[in-house]
Amino acid sequence: MAQQWRLSRYVHNDGSEPFSEWLNGLDKQIQRRIRVIIARLEAGNFSAVKWIGGNLGEYRLDTGPGYRIYMARRGHDEMVLLIGGDKRSQSQDIRKAKAFIDFLKGNS
């Protein structure tokens, strides 16, 4: 049986959550699909995650404009949802996700 993971969301000092803000701005049908993906991740199913450097993972959705979910492993049982985006904003989203990871490392 796969290991259960604790999922959390990256939170800025001002209390804002980049992942939640992105998710809440999407169509309700896409939001439901992403929530199913989040449940799969929480259950330990990372088969569709591409690890793109260190602890940074990218989940690609084959729908719409190529939605992506960026996450970071933290410890042995926590996954932090960092930010979401799509193929058009991929480079910028990866830069932001890496900066969020650096911030998390500095505040561990």
C-alpha cells in the first residue's frame, strides 16, 4: 500500500496562497478534476509527477491549455503545493516555484 502524504499549500508572509488563488480562478469543472488529482497525490500516487530538479515536481494535465501543478517534497511525508499554471506560463511558474522552495528551506 502506498504511503499517505500530508498535503499543504505554500503560504506567503501576507497569508496569500499562490496555489489556492490559481485554483480558485479556474473553471469549476477543471477545479473538480484538480481536486481528484490532489486526492491521488495525498494517497501517494506520484506516477504522473515529473521531478524537474531537486524536490520540485510538475504534474501535467492533458487538458485545456496544458495545466500544470508544481509541488515540493518536504521531509518524508509532506508535499507542499506551490503554484499552478499552464504551458504558456511554465518557465515563469518554475522560477516562482523554485523561489518558494528556497524560502521554505530558509524557514524550516
